[in-house]
Amino acid sequence: MDGCPAGLRLNSGDFKETMRRRVPPDPELHSGRVELDEVELLSGVFEGRTTGAPICALVWNRDVDSRPYEEVRFKPRPGHADYTAWRRYGGYNDYRGGGRFSGRITLTHLIAGVIALKLLKRVGVEVVAYTVEIGGIKAREMPIEEIKSKVRLSPVSCPDLRASKLMEESIKKVRLMGDSLGGVVKAVALNVPAGLGEPIFESLESRISSIMYSIPGVKGVEFGLGFRSARLKGSENNDPFTVEGGRVITVTNNSGGVLGGISTGMPIEVSVAFKPPSSIPIKQRTVNLQKMEDAFISVKGRHDPCIVPKAVPVVESSLAMALCDILVEAGVIPRVLDG
């Protein structure tokens, strides 16, 4: 990680809570793989503060079993990146565990996110992410303060605890069927200053979307009402302006806090859609790349029936990273921190 301001207090213990959030407490909701996910800081930190040099952090994989992946080496999993990786890298790609296409790479998002969130906190910006949908079960809309108070009470990070229970049951049911579920994670950034971002090439939405699409399994990103705005009239979708406490705000926030690629000063709201995990034991059609003929595959090994619960802190971290970059560039976060 390069570009972190000097002087930020940081140690390995700062990462523990975020790493813990990545795995749901109920073993029936995830793959069953258990890693300590301990972060070792190798460089960029001296005497408990960042130095301004690149920060190198390391997390070891220890609970590893690569045997089930021998079959997918030449039989690509439908819906997974096995085939595109084989084509892109001429068959030299590391197929074990999915290689660089594994969800494990999101640990790097979390590590950078912890640092970004600490920096954002210094300028009063807060980011919270939560599950809004799994398998077609949708959470009700809730005030942000209620969301913040209840999201950690849910094993699937859904603050609507009634919907959370239904989501849990649905994941467990589909797991017994040998199938999987997708869903939607929403992230909200509070107290973001107005005027951040650029039109056209470096728009706020472009930069946030770019990092969201780097998360494995993401197939859609929306701001505010997103695609729902296409079904509204202008009079319904527009956010009327008003003055409150000496600042301009909007009565509604259908735009998700961004207009013309620039922040409005209202909460930035981004929703991220995740596809169902492709590694399922149900028999599926594929091909044998060695023989160049049709084949079948039933994926074995430890795989998540739904990645949405694990993705919540990843989406939160990703939004924090994008905003942190922009705030550093704008000079809102200084290059050298005091205190």
C-alpha cells in the first residue's frame, strides 16, 4: 500500500476486529475453512506510526487443501474464472484455490480498508456497509442510526433482524441442496464534503465502481436509486435543494450523494450485487480442456453457499479506500499527520 500519510498510529492489533467480521459466526453459513488471518506488518510502520513509506502487510494461508482443485485444472467451473485464466495465462496460472481469482484476495481489501477507515475518521467521515438482500429476501429500509446499532447483531450483517433470520434459513437450506445464493450489499459514507471528484474520466462514481468491481463475484454497482431511477419521472427522481444549518442539502438522496461525478455533501450510497458462488456440488456441464470435448463436473471441496456475509466488510473497506484516495489528493487528509 503506497501513499498513506506519515504519522498514523497503526499496529497489528488494529486489524483483528475487521478480520473477524469476514467470517460469519455460524459455520453453516460459510465454507468451514478456518484461518487465523493474523496480519504481520513488515514495512512502512515504525514505533507504532506510519512512516510515509509503502506499507507491506502479510497474512498466511494455513488451513489449505488443494487436492479438490486438481479436477478443475482442465475442467473449468461454470461461472468461475478458471477458463478465462487458462486462456489469459496459457495454462500456467496457479489453479489451486482459484489462485488470484479466489475470494481470499479480499484480505488485501480489508487490510487497506482498516488504514483508510482510520484516516477517514480523522476528518469525520464514517463508512458503514450492510446486507440488504440475499436470495431475493430483502431488508426493509431503515434509518442509518438504527442500521449502525443493529448490523453487528446479525450473522449475515443485515440490520433488519427479521429479514436476517430468513436469510440465514435460506442459506442453510440451499446449502443442503448443493446450491448457492447471491445478494446485495449496500455501503453508506457519511459526512463526505461536497465538491469531491471530477467529471468524465475521474468521476467519483467511476473510481468507486472501479474498486468495487475488483471484488470477486461482483456483477453490478448502483448509486442511489440506480436502475430504479429509470422507472421514475423527473419530478419523482430529482432531489430538491434546501438550506439547513447554513449549508445546502437535498430533501431526498436518490442520486446517492453524487451529481456530475462530484459529491453533493449528502451521504454517498452505493449498492453492490454479488452473484451466487459458482463452486457447487450439483453436476454441471463443462469441457475437458486437454481433450477438447464436452464433460461434466461436480465441484468438491470447501466452498461458501453465499459470499454476501463475508463481502460486507470488503465493500465497506473498498468504499473507504476510494474516498481516502480522493481526500488525500484533495488535501483534506494531509500527507503528514499531527498527534
